[in-house]
Amino acid sequence: MANQIPVSSTLRIDFETGLNEKGALVFRRKSFSNIKVDATADQLFSTAVAIASVQNYPMGEVTRVDTYSLFG
């Protein structure tokens, strides 16, 4: 059976920057790497809210991307 070890986490925040010519929302993404792999969802969301509070655009989606090393 394979096992996994967490290697890294990245926090991604999408900001709503306006509308395109067809009226669809346009997003700009900011990524923050070197996030502690044991950070909780509440901690990451609180961090995203704090970061968004000093940005020019409203926060859209917040995503966590985890990378694992697999071994057998």
C-alpha cells in the first residue's frame, strides 16, 4: 500500500477585478507558497480575509493546494 507525506501547501486567493466585454466576471489570482502543511482551514481562511482587507478588489474564491510525496 502506498503512503504519502505532505511536502508543501499553497494558499490561492482569487480577486474579482471587474467584468469583461461579455459581462462575465474577471479574476486575478494571488498565490502564497511556503504555507505550513499543518495549518487548519480556519487559519488559512482567516489569513485570506486579512490579506483581502488590504487589497483593492473584493475576494472571490480561496483555495488550498497541497502537494504530497508518495512512496511504497
